[in-house]
Amino acid sequence: MPPTLLARHGIDPDGVAPVNEAFAGGDIKRALALTPDDVADRIMVAGAPDDWIEWFSQAYAPAGLNHALLSFTDPFTLKAWANLEVAGLPDLLEQVRLFGEHVLPKLS
């Protein structure tokens, strides 16, 4: 992430410089391993629909945010991008379906 976007998320650019360096060097696994949990928690959510609902309701909305740009990571992209496999990760179509049917109806 560029420094201005990091700052927008309240993340110190110097604190994640090693992450950006690993990512820029193509070492995705190292970049992921170096990413502090608190940084990941600020910019992403993962899990079942109830996890998404909790995050939107308890972290996102109270921060004054009322819209979001979502990006889903399907098994194919994760394998191609980071050479990682996550057991039970639904394909892209299923992720979008789950979000539309189980998360959106519970958000106001």
C-alpha cells in the first residue's frame, strides 16, 4: 500500500516497510508472514458470514463508515498469487452468494 493509503487506515508506513519490501520483491509468503495482526484486522475481514456481520457492526460502522469496497479471494487466485491453499475456502461465486444472502440482509 502506498504511504497515503496506509495513513488513511491509521497504519504507520515505517511499521509495515518490511511487508511492502517483501511484497515488492515478489515474496508474497514473507509479506503475509510479516504483516502484523493488528494491521490485517484494520484492512480485512475473513471468516463465516457471522464474522463479517460482527466486523461491519462492531468495527466498521462505529468508525463512521457507511460504505465499503469489497474484494473476495477465491482459491484459484490465492494459489496463483501466493501459492497458498486454504482448506474449505469457497470459490468466488459461493463467496458472493454467501455475502449477498447472509451478510447484506443483516446490515442496515
